Amino acid sequence: MRRIAWLLCVFFLLPASCAFSQSQAGPDVPKVLILGFDAYKMGGPDEAMRTWLRGSPNEGNRDVFSQASVLRSVQETYGAYRGFQVVSAREVTPSTRILYMTIDYERGPLFAKFVLYRADPGWIVTDLAFNANDAAILPVQ
């Protein structure tokens, strides 16, 4: 009887928990962004920037990489990183997308914009911006 109960848990609860964790990121969030947020949680802002910019034309661009300082500054003010949420997504063309997001901390959000381009083998981040002021990042509604 215990074995049947265990099998039921494995077959019904495990897939449901996996679906729940995926729904937090959303099905349309490119893998490069999810990997970057995982890197942020584990290794901090510099590791997140390296992950987001890997394969991008801005991979070695110090000006773009300096956005990591915004993430460090926000962490000092808002506390530890907690997660992210997609605010809206815009498909400019089949190969270009813009994602507007919140990056959630213990005491407030940071607004983010990621410009993505479909390249081989997947999406790359061609531009990104962070700001605590929503009007500086989010599109006008």
C-alpha cells in the first residue's frame, strides 16, 4: 500500500511541481535569461552579466558590463535577490524580442529590459538595461 501511495506521489505531484516552477519564469523566457538569473543567485552580479552576455556582440564591452554595478548598488539598498517576473514581452520580428521584467529583492523591485536576438544555437542578449525607476525602463502603456 505504501508503494502505491509513493508511486502516486511520483507520478502526480512531481510533474505538478515541475510545471509550477516553470510557470514562474514563463514558457517564453529564453534559456539565456534563466541561466543568467541562476548565475546571479549563485555567483552574484558579475557572473550574471557574464552569462547574459556570452555569445553576444557586447560580450567584451566594458560599458555594457558596467551594468553589474547597478545590480550591486540595488542589492545594497533593496537587500538580497529573490527572483524575477516578466512584465511584458514584445516580438519585434521573429528574430528579435524585447522582454521587460522586474528583478525582485527583499525590499523592492528593479526594472529590467533585455533585447534578445535569435542566433545559432539560440537567443543571445544584444542589449540590457536596469533602473529602479519604472518609467525609465517600462514601455508607455
